[in-house]
Amino acid sequence: MPPAPAILHVDIDAFFAAIEQIRNPRLEGRPVIVGAGCIASCSYEARRFGLHAGMALSEARRLCPDAVILEGHAQIYRCFAETIFECCRRIAPAVETYLDEAYCDLTGTARLHGDLLAAARGLKRDIFERTGLTVTCGLGPNRMLAKLVGKTCKPNGLAAIAAEDADAFLRDRPIEQLAGVGHAHARTLRSMNIRSIGDLRPLTVEVLVALFGAPGRLLQERCRGRDTAVVHQREIPLSISRETSFHRNTADPLEIEGMLEYLVGRACRTARELDIQPRTVAVRLRYADGESAAQERSLAAPSHADPVVLERILDLMRRLFTRRVALHNVGVTLSGFVAGAAEQVTLFDAEQAERRHALLRAFDGVRGAFGHGALVSGRALHLKGRLEEDRYGFLLRTPSLTK
Amino acid sequence: MPDLHLERIDEAVAVRADFQGGVVTPVAFRRPSREHRVVRVNARWLDRVGRHPTFYFSVIDEHGDVYQLRLEAADMVWRLDSVALEG
């Protein structure tokens, strides 16, 4: 008989803000906001004032004038997250990681760990000793239930749910808490007087598919506490985005194209590290007057080579940037990934593609050893002296901190 | 609105450190003007970007000032990375 599935969801409490508080004890007990433009993370002290991730900083300042606002240090947060994920990998054979959370597959480890709740308690202790950060853990028979039960005991909590209790646990929870129900789906369901997860159960799969398309099938399973999604060792992102606000609004084509080349270089390098190639590329821009524009295009063939992606990105940019207004923000997004390192080429440019691949491999090697800022190519040279730099490259200003 | 930020210093400093149990812990560091005794290590983290890792420490000295030190494993050189300033 196969072992009962057991998934442990680990969520880092108020991640970015908590790191800032332990790095600087003067921030302990004070409302702390991390973000530029909008809140990326805020401490529990700030949440008491009604602040939450995604809220505009202007609104946050109004609600909590005493909050300390920090732009954040994405690279430091990555270092802390990696230490936490290392702790997770010590107890679980498969761990799927995201920015501030992880799913640990503990299925079949009962003989190794004994009581899985005790193993989770040990993990929380280990993480706290190594980083000073607290995490909230939820243990359940699948990913969805593990995450949901963890939400009932935040922060620094630990909760578990058994498969036989799932039905009662889910029935009265708000429909928004069901995985796969976002704002739009929730609005639709609430307009039909479906307010709790239990209310969704009488709907047949045909109705749900008619309402939401293919995800309707998943919702029909999930509202009954069933979730068959497995824990993947490696995260393949849906998209890779890199964006920044200019330090001063600009219409200078050299600066704009230089920034795009830099952002493309960073995004493509991440794609090469993950061994995935995008089929689709997109440009987003926001003008100084707040108006924005975005467009995406497919590549002729999937590619994570900077010159291939950049050519299409610059083409999109020239079509999009039509107003005589300076730009405030630009961003690039790669999506539609296919796995595999080799660049798909036509017969006649195979040699050129091979040379390009070798050059990019060398670039990545140098940047891996000395930091991304060690090599600056082409148009991105125009950013030298205009933007601050550290060993990771130019300092970007981004609302999400992770892009 | 309180202003609290890290001011970058990035200067090489002499550091007395404890390597007991294979874990490095700064005990004191000397700037040209005087020695600062570390009374508490607030946080430590390891940055693996690059060929050689870099160890970072957020510390408080005896005057209650918060500094960030880093030890670059490539050449085992300590640098005073930044200081936290308020106001």
C-alpha cells in the first residue's frame, strides 16, 4: 500500500520586512514597509494599520505616517531564502521553491522522521537558529490543503489537517481562498451567490468549465479538497520579467535602448540558467503622465540568446513609443518557455548560432564569477555613469523587487 | 516620516574574529579613528554570487550603532560595507 501523501507548506512571515528588522534592530517593533511605488512586503506592525502588499505607497503613508519605508535589497533576500530552502531540503526529498515559500514533499518519510509534525517543528527551529526568521508551516495531504491550513496560524504557526477532515475544513471558507480563484473568478461566483467553498460543490463540472474554461475542472476537484498537483523539484516560471523606473523621466533613445539591452541581458541570463527558452517576448512602458502601453510578439523560434531577443524587443519598442512624452518605466517579459539548452536554428545560420552560444556561455561564465556588472555590452554602456552600480550590476528601481 | 537608511562605506577594515566551531563571528573592527567592539551579531548571511562566496554580518557596536561587515572568501579581506543612519 503506497504511503499517504504528506505535503508541508513553508511560508516565510513578512519576508522582506522581517529581514530588514533583524538586520537593523532599530526597526524592531516599528511598522516597516519594503517597496518602491507600492508595498512589496510590510511588517506585522504595519499590517495593523491596514497596510498590505500591493498597496500604493502614497496610500500607505496616509494610513501609517510613522512607517519606515525602505526600497529593499533583493539580493540579500535571495540569500536568506536560499538558506531557508537548504533547511527544507534537509528534511524533504523534493522541495519546490518560490520567492518566499516552499512546498516540501514528505510523502514516505514517516519512518525516517517519525512524527511529521515534530519534523516540521524541528524545521522551524532550524530556520530560526540559522536566519533569525520565523516561518509558518502547514501540513496536509496535498499542496492546496497544506497552504490553506497554514494560513489559519500565521505568523510563526504550525497547523496540520488530515484528509478526512478536509471536507469540514473547506466547507465554510471564503471562496477567494480556493486555489485558482482570483479576483475576477471570485466576482463572478459571488454574483451567483456562491460565497463559500462549500457553495461551489453543487455546481457540475460542465457548468464550471462553461464559466471558467479548462480550470473549471480543477476547481471542481479542489472545492472537495482534492489537489493532485505534485511537488516539482525545480520551478519553471510562467514568465521572467525585468523592469525598472528611470531615475529621471527620459525620452533619450540611447538611454531607453541601453536600458532595454541591459534588461534583456538579465532576463536571458536567468532563462539560460534555468535551461529554458522563451517563445514570446513583450515590452511594457509607462509614460511620465501615467499612460502605459504594452505589446508582445512571438520569436521565429524559441531562443534565450540576447541578440535574438533584443532585436525583437527593440522592434516592439519602436512601434510602441509613439507619443512625445518622456518615459517613466520600461520592462521586458519572456514567456511561453520550452525546456532545453540548444538554440533552434535553420541550416544556414548554424555556425553563427554556435558562435553566439559560445560567446554567451563565456559571458555567463565571467558574470557568474565576477557579478553581472563585470560585463556591460553595446547600448547598455550608455547607462555607465548615469546609474548607480554594485557588484550585481546597475541598481534598478522596481516595484516588485524580484524583477 | 522617519528616515532610516544604510550609508555605503565599502572600506577595508581590520577585524578581530572568532572562528570557533567553524563559524566565523566578528568580535571587533578597527577604523582609522578607533576600534569598535561588536556587542551583538544581528544577522549573518552568505552570498554565493560569483566564484567565491561572501559572508555578510550585521552587527551592533558598543555605542549602539549598526554596521554591516563583509568577508570576501576569495582573498579573506574584511570590508566595512555600510552603516545604518537615522534622520
